[in-house]
Amino acid sequence: LPGISLSPNWTPIFPGESVTLSCNVAPTAQGNLGYSWYRDEYQIPGDQQRLVIQPARETDSGDYQCQAGASERSAPVRMEVMPDLLILQAPPAVHEGDFLSLRCHSQPGYDTRDTVFYKGNKAIGSPVSGSELQIGRVDVTASGTYRCAKEIDFGNLVYIAKAHHTISVSGKTHQMYCMCHSHIFVCKLDSDEQNFHNFHNFSSKRNVTDLLITYERLKNELEGPEWTET
């Protein structure tokens, strides 16, 4: 399946800002593919690998999907455009092992100071500079509702603006790229260790040259030395 990435990798954004959505496909599937884009299940204009939204409007908010050629649609990615005075930005998707950053982003044109970040009701830190806080590498325990507060000057008045963002850290999904050479089935696991597994006595009645297999579906077979065809 294709997947969608954002640049910059933040949501929500303010009206008037820009964001580029990219439809990413496996290297073996690249080529002269035709691309289709969808928002909230409805097809929208765009037939390139990248969809540029500039300037963003509130009506651009929604769940985006892409399709490459005759592939299935990608999993939906939520992109929000919010006109608030302050927004708490985070990546649209966070997986175990990712490095997480949060950004307490205010509308341009205001003097701001004293940014503080919270998880639940507990303060978790302030940025060294600017409005971005580096959380670091995360696991599922990092899921939860995050908030930020920032002082904003309105002439002689000081207003404490607040924003929140709920983050759900999902388990890391591995994929396996497999090729069959004679009777040896060689698989490369898409992980930090780049593990390799050899499956012997693979049935020759299948004409398999290149397979993309989800790791979760094969993890039981990976624990043994052979893959027995059923």
C-alpha cells in the first residue's frame, strides 16, 4: 500500500500556511504511475505524487488518502487547519521508536514568551529556544493528551493562551521484502537490524520472483527455521 507523508511534518496548521503531501510507494512499484488523491473519501484535484496545499484553508481539513496506479488507497492521514490563536503541533502519525517533537505555534505578529508543555496536568518541560520541545524516542506509553501554554502580549495586556493535542503512539509495523532464488526464499526485514531470514525447501510450484509481505503476518513462521507452505 502507498503511504502519505507531510512536509512540514506537523498538524494542525494555521490558515494561510502551506503543506505538501507526498504519496510514497515501494521502490519496486515506482515508475510512470498515475496518482489520485482523496479527502474524506471524495476524490479531489491532483494527479501527481505530491499534493501542495497553499495557502491552506479551514475547508482543507480532513482525512487524506492517495492511490498509486491500480493500488489500494493508502491509510488515511488526518490534516487539520485551525484558525486559533495558539495550536499544539505534532506529527500526524507517531510510531514506536520515532523521535517525537512538539511545537507550540502561535499566530504571527504577536510577542510571545514563557512556553510550557504538559502531559495531562503534569509539566514536562520548556523549549530551550523557540517553541519546539524534543520529547525523544517514544513507545506506546507516550500516548496521551499534551498541552502547551504561552504568554501572548496584547498591548498592555498579557493573555495566557493554551492548546492541546492527543497523540496515539502505535506499535511499529515491519515489512519484509522477499525474493525466491531457486529453492531458497530470502527475506529482508525492514527494521533497524536489517535482519535476513532464509527459508529452505520453499515450494517450487509457485513462480515467486518478488514479494512484499507484512511482518506481523509472518512473525510466527520467523521463529522457526523453515516456512512450511499451507
